[in-house]
Amino acid sequence: MNYPTRTQVAIIGAGPSGLLLGALLHKAGIDAVIVERQSGDYVLGRIRAGVLEQVTMDLMDEIGVGARMHKEGLVHGGFDMLFQGQRHRIDMNRLTGGKNVMVYGQTEVTRDLMDARKQAGLTTIYEAANVAIHDFGAGKPRVTFEKDGKSHELQCDFIAGCDGFHGVCRDTVKKSAFASAIREYEKVYNFGWLGVLSDTPPVHHELIYVNSERGFALCSQRSNTRSRYYLQVPLTDKVEQWSDQAFWDELKLRLDPEAREHLVTGPSIEKSIAPLRSFVTEPLRFGRLFLSGDAGHIVPPTGAKGLNLAATDVKYLSAALIEFYQDKSEAGIDHYSERCLKRIWRAERFSWWFTTLMHRFPENGEIGQKLQEAELDYIVHSETGARSVAENYVGLPLDFGT
Ligand code: FAS
Ligand code: PHB
């Protein structure tokens, strides 16, 4: 099989960032090749995010892949916060003047983007081994990789690092002439999220965020017949330790009587433990290399921001690259990092704050617990407090920070 040796933008990674960027560039007539180390099925098999902000929904529509999302996605105008045995609904729609979120799994977003890319006859090189990036500081960046037992080179004008937290791009920057320019900010939480996906009807028509004395839990969903649940577990836990029955028993202990009564349990079709961290790289541009999505930042999933931040990163990057090619201006690419980071830090703050509010931190002692209870009480009994949660959860407008 012959692979392209030249393109305008080489995209590393075929997750939501890479696929969305590829679609936005294609719409503007800019050639981009995606190089992905896993198979397409492997990428689809990763169970990740579940909630889309309006900005992400709009981007799906902009590139013409929103039909199934609107048909199968679930529009949510609020969610419940459960603590001390009481449920309190955050009415996002009322508190934000009509904004909602869409419950539509990342797997489905990725599938829609993959199908559209294939239909357009665009090149995605899956199962590429030993992907490496070179000469991105000067004007002749290139990507090398191995495929079908041969070495390949892809010359390009720009490289988009959409290769996630464990990717090669940020790591290469740290070993390059840019090593002194890159800063990393990180906070690691001392617990993880044990997640279960099951073909069972959701326990409630909206999400329930739980802060119980046994720990955090989240009742989410993918459709009216498929549910997604999470439990806060110690980082030392291994998923093999958790039988399905043990998971359901623990979840019930963290729920209120009504939810316990309505919970339908069943076999897990996916079960995994994800670590939680807050992480930001500054800057996000190194010569002709740009970092987008998880390659540049990670949020604890409590605020449902990860996928949505990736979407706005690549919207900003695509606009900058379009400006470069169409207007011969470098203003957009010069401003890319600053524009993304304003939004990223806002999402990092909310995701960190909501994580500290909804999880148990025994190390904070009794007063830590009392202070958390006081903050929860304030949030659900103050219009201002509840609006603060609602406006952050539905997300910032696309033109934020311009
Ligand atoms: P991704 O990690 O999705 O994609 C990066 C792609 O690059 C992958 O396909 C990878 O195979 C590829 N790649 C890596 N190294 C490469 C190399 N050297 N060469 C070529 N390709 C390479 N967000 C939420 O909002 N809610 C959640 O509940 C949630 N849960 C999550 C659970 C887990 C375990 C993880 C890891 C993340 C979770 N996230 C969640 C965040 C997640 O949804 C990300 O924000 C989203 O996947 C970001 O998309 P990308 O930036 O495309 O990164
Ligand atoms: C999910 O459905 O996977 C999900 C929803 C909301 C979150 C995190 C994950 O905050």
C-alpha cells in the first residue's frame, strides 16, 4: 500500500481531537493526513466521555455529522446533586437562560467522525508504529512511522499533536530545542473512577452526582437502554478486584432510597479504572507543532470537560490554519496557544473545584468534611451558587476570551 509522502497538516492521533480537526480542515479545502498508532476498532472500543456542550454540538453540525447525535442523543436541562441523603436538582436550563447539554457518548462522536472521514475518502493511517515527529521548529516538519514492515516519511507544513496524554508529541518537545520553553502544571488525585457500562435502563432521566460518606458516585447514561456508572475508588484498587455484584452493591450503598429502588443492575459490558489528574502544558505551540486536546491538558472528568475542551482547541487551531493558508496571515497561529489556555484554565478550575466538592477527602479531617458540607449546602440553597455550577457545566461560548 502506498501512503502519502506530502500533506499540508499532519495530524498525530485519531481520537476526537484528530478526527474533528481533520474534518474542519477538509471543509476548508486543507489537506490533512491522520497517523494513528492503534486500530480504528481499538479507538472505538475506548469508553470515555458522555456529555457534549453546545459548542461541541455546533461543531458536529458545522462539519455535517450532527444528524445521529440529534436523533439519538439525549438533551439534558439539569442534573441532580445527592448528598446527606437529599437530592437537589441543578436546573441548568433555567439558570443559564435556556442552555442544555447533550448526553451522547464519545464512542458515538468518534464513530460519526470516522464514518464521515471514510466517506470523504480522506487518509487515516491506522496501526502506524514508532511514530516520530521531526524538524517542527523550522519550516520543514516531517513525521516518520513504520507500517507493513516498511518505514515511511510524511512531509508537511504543520504537525497537530492530537495524540492524547500518553502521546509522542509533547514528549518529543521535552527532548527538543524547545525543552526550556515548555512548562507542565500537574495535580494528581489520590483516587480513581471505577466505571461500568451496562445495557440497563438509566436509574434516572438525568445524571446524578453523589457525595456519600462512602465516596463519590455518578449515575450517567448513553441512551434509554444503556447506562454508565462510576464509583470513587482508591488508586490502589485493581479492576479485577471488582466483580459486577460488588460494584452494584457498593453503588446501592451510595445512593438514596428512591434511586436504590429504581436501579436496574446487569452484566458490565465494560469495566475500567481511570486515574484523575489536573494537567496543563504551556505553551501549546512550538514552531510548526501544535498540541490539542489531551495531548496538552487533562481535567478530572467530574466536570465533563475533557472532550469539550479538545473540541474547542481544534476549532481554534483549524481557524488559525485556515487563516494562514487563505489570508497568508500568521496572526491566528501566533495567538492559538493564548486563546486556548484562557479557556483551558477556566475548565481546569471548574473541574478541580467540582471534584473537591463531590469526592471524599479523609485526609482533610473532620473540619474538611464540615466545610465541604457547608459549601454543598450553599450551592443548592443559593441561586448564585447554583448558577455558578450551571454556567460552568454547560460551558463557555466559543468566542470566550477573544
Ligand atoms: P485521545 O486520548 O482520545 O486520543 C488520542 C489518540 O492518539 C488515541 O487514539 C491514541 O491511540 C493516539 N496516539 C497516542 N500516541 C500516539 C502515537 N505515538 N502515534 C500515533 N497516535 C498516537 N472526558 C469526559 O469529558 N468525561 C469522561 O468521563 C471521561 N472519561 C475518560 C476516561 C479515560 C480513561 C480517559 C483516558 C479520558 C477520559 N475523558 C473523559 C477524557 C477524554 O474523553 C478526552 O478528553 C478525549 O478522549 C480527548 O480526545 P483526544 O484529545 O483526541 O485524546
Ligand atoms: C459519562 O457519561 O461518562 C460522564 C458524564 C459526566 C461526567 C463524566 C462522565 O462528569
